[in-house]
Amino acid sequence: MHEMSLAGGILKLVEDASRREGFGRVAQLRLEAGKLAGVELSALRFALQVVARGTCLEAAEIVIDEPPGQGWCVNCAQNVQVHERGQPCPQCGGWQLLTKGGDRLRVVDMQVVD
């Protein structure tokens, strides 16, 4: 379950920001986990709850946006929506898709208190 490792990295980022910016706790943490990022959202939520105990992230509302995957098809020269890795182009059926978006996990913003 690599989501536990991801949650640990997110917590470190938040705690570093807390020390640097001097806030006490996070009221809301907004993440973006693209459809092609390979992240199981329910496992990530659970992992964040576990690692957040006793930290500035403990009582935070976690909001996770899940943008669709985007790709560029070399065969038909079109931007297309990609629902999962390893699938052909939905326009032409070609297999030469270059990922253009929806493949990242990132912290979008935080609402902080104190």
C-alpha cells in the first residue's frame, strides 16, 4: 500500500509549511489526484487519517479532486481523455498515447488556523 508512504510525504510537506509559516493547524487540505496517478483514494484518505493523529493535520477536512487523464494521440494528432493507462485512443483506436495530464498527486492548497 504505497498510499501510506504518500500520506507520510504529504504530512511532511504540511508540517514543514507549519514551521515555516507559523500556523497551528490545518482546517482544510485540498489535494489533486489525477485518474492516471495510480492512487487509491479511499486508501489515501485512510492513510492520511492514521498519520495525522497528533499533528497539525489531525482534524483537517481532506478534499481530493480527481481530474480525468489527458493524452495526446500520435496517430490521430488529437487531445483525448484517457480513463486508464494501457487503453487505446478513444478516437482512432491507436496505441501511441502520450500522457498530458491527470497523472499527478499534488497539494493544491490549505486553509490554516492560528
